[in-house]
Amino acid sequence: MNPSTLIAPPALVRRAEQQDTQAIQAQDSAHFLHPFTDHAGLASRGARVITRADNIYVWDSEGKKILDAMSGLWCVNAGYGRKELADAAYQQMMTLPFYNSFFNTTNVPAVQLATKLAALAPKVGGRSFEHVFFSSSGSESNDTNVRMVRRYWDLLGQPQRKVIISRQNAYHGSTMAGASLGGMSGMHAQGDLPIPNITHIEQPYFFENALPGESRADFGRRAAGWLEAKILEVGADKVAAFIAEPVQGAGGVIIPPETYWPEIQRIVDQYGILLISDEVICAFGRLGHWFAYEKFGYRPDLVTFAKGVTSGYIPLGGVMVGDRVAKVLIEQGGEFNHGYTYSGHPVACAVALANIELMERENLVGKVRDDIGPYLAERFAELNQHPLVAEAQTCGFVAGLVLVKDKDTQALFDEDLGVGMICRGHCFKNGLIMRAVGDRMIIAPPLVMTRAQIDEMMALIVYCLDATLADLRTAGQLA
């Protein structure tokens, strides 16, 4: 395809009230250290300045309208501009803007939210979640999991059970414990990570790790077997827990085969280790359920949450603590020497309650499960026909595809070409936020999206894939 043959995307809406982009970029470069950023590189090109948002769209300082197919950072489930959430924050700020939960003290929104979350959490296999420990983020929540898991085994007289097993390419936050639990080599290369007693197994990524001719079902069981092999390698009496995302998010939307989680459950049951479901991305409707462990049918002991609990409007995270762990901590533990200034922050909890009420009223979870989720799957599967695309997949309202050099052999591009970043550049240029993880392109749109907006997004994705294909052919990378 020649670039001149590309069909232009819908006109990009521009607003009159534009900002002084260069002045903001100069101040940004001078003072703001961004997360996961090459700051010298950012200074040379200037940050993209986002100034406002509504529904599924954001606008930059030049007035350019952009369809946000990543929900901010996997979190704006209820969409932008929800007055109900702003009103909840304002009312709580005017009533009780803050008080701590230390020293035998509580507040009403935190109690109400804990009660609501306990009611929402499905009881699978007889296990229930009646208790919540609040934090301000997924990273803090996973730090809490490390403390809680090791305290649990100490109280049961098995202090040697300290090892937590995770997966390569997993993301569990960027604090010392969170980054250690995660399996991203770039993070481990900085700061002498992982910390002791955290180890990793391979991820259940069929496209990358399946054997020739292996079925998805057989691969799922084999991938789960890597956990058992690691338990035996470490020693079952030393393993405290296994932590995993139901669907790996930041790692590239890695969706495990249906056989994976049942076999994982069998293994953790056989060896008596705790199971932590990190649902910072996957909970609160993202996969068509309030909590993703229900979708896959496994029985975690701890569930990490954040992001979608407030639709990202204000920071809040936490851990749903299953009865097996809570009973030991409460009845045998005495004082648990762990917590945060903002545990159970009243404003954050009030916004979370309003967010959950909004999601229930608009049946967003059911819509993802029964309507827009299946429609996204239908439309996204069409991308499998594109010359650049292999394995376009969805699960609820997350989706990912692989950009390949040869569809027949599924040969990948040379990493140095940065094909994913080329595609991402076309996305931003043409009014679409789509994330690149290597040469995987991923989305996680707001749950308020309509079918018409899915069609709009898909047209933009196809246009940007075509533009990427044209670039590669012009550069001689493809025939």
C-alpha cells in the first residue's frame, strides 16, 4: 500500500481555547520527572499536554480530540466527565476531607465501601471475602500482600514459607516489593531487584511459548505446570504464595488458555500455598465481572484492586482478604504492624462508592459481558485479516494484537525497528490512544463505550495499521 492511497480518518475536532503548549512543555521539562520516562528524550520533543476530557475522549493543548482507547491507564471505566463522582468528592471534602484510620479510629465512607466490596466479591468454591485492607494504589496493595502473606505463615508456625512465585513479564507495581513481584527485566535491572525470596516462572503466552502443533488447551496445562516445577525446585515447605494477573495487562494483554487457571488452582491446592489474584486492571467490569477470578473460576485467598474502583478519579487501592487469611490475622495475629496514612481515605472511599453506584445503575459490568464486550471481540477479530496482524484477541474490554513481518511463518520484526512505536505514533497523530508493548498493540477502552464508538475506534485502528504498513514498505522492510 502506498501512503498516498490511505483514506483519511474522520476530521479531528479542534477547540478555540488552546493553551501555550511550548510554555507548558518548558516548565514540564524543567521541573516534572515523569514515571517510566527517558527524560532527556522527552525534553528534546516535548510532552503531550492533555487539558480536558469527556466521555471516551481527551483533548490536548492544541485542541486536538483523541479517542482514549486505554482508559487513561486502564482505569477510567466509567468514562470522563462524570459529575456524580466530582460531587461525591466535593461533598465528602466539605464534610470530612481526611482523618486517619490508625489509633482505633474509622470513618463512615471507608466502612461503607468495605461493606459494599465484601458484598460484590463473588463466593467461589465456598471461599468468601469479608474483609478489606485499603491503600492508595496497586503497588502499595501488593506490598501489603507480601507483608500479609508472610505474617500469615509466621502465625501458623511456618516462618520458613517466605518465597512468593510470580511470572515473567507480569506487572505488579513499581515499589520495591511490587517491582520485585513483577517480572519485567528492565525494572529488575535498576535497584538490585528482585528483593530476596521472590522468584518467577514463564508467562502463559501461547503465541511466544507454544510448541509446534501444540493446542491452546495443551499449552495452558503445560504452562500451569511451570508453577508446580518451581514449587518443587524451591521446596514446597518454603513457598508462601503464587501471585498472578488473571489477564496480564502491562505485559501486553496476555490472555491465558481456558485450561490454565483450573490447573493453577489444582496445584496451589495440592501444595497448600496461597493464591493472590492481582486484579488492579481486571476488576470492576473490565472483563465483564466485578472481579475477574469469577470469570475464570478460581479461588484466590487475596485479591489486589485499585484503578477502576474509583474509575481513576482519585487514588485508591486495597486488598480483598479471604476468610482463610483474615481469620488467622484477626484471631491469632495481635497488632499487624503495617499501614498507610491514606488507608481508608474518606474522600477516595466516597468516590469509590459513587462510582460503584453509577456502574450498577448503568449496568456497565453486564454490558461488557453481554453487549459491547462480544461486539468488540467480533470487530477486533477482523484485524486478523490485516497483512501486519497475527493473533488479534480480546477478553471482556481488553484486547491485543501482534504485529508480524510474515503472517504465514509469524516471523517477528527486528526489535530495533520499533514497529510498535511506529504504529503508536500513527495512532496519536490520527486521534487515537493505543499502547505499544514491543510489537504488541493493546487497548482497554472505557466501559461506557457504545457500539458506534467501537466502530469509530476500529476505523482509526485500521487506518493506523495501514499507515504503518505503508511506512514499512516505503522503507523496504516489507515487499
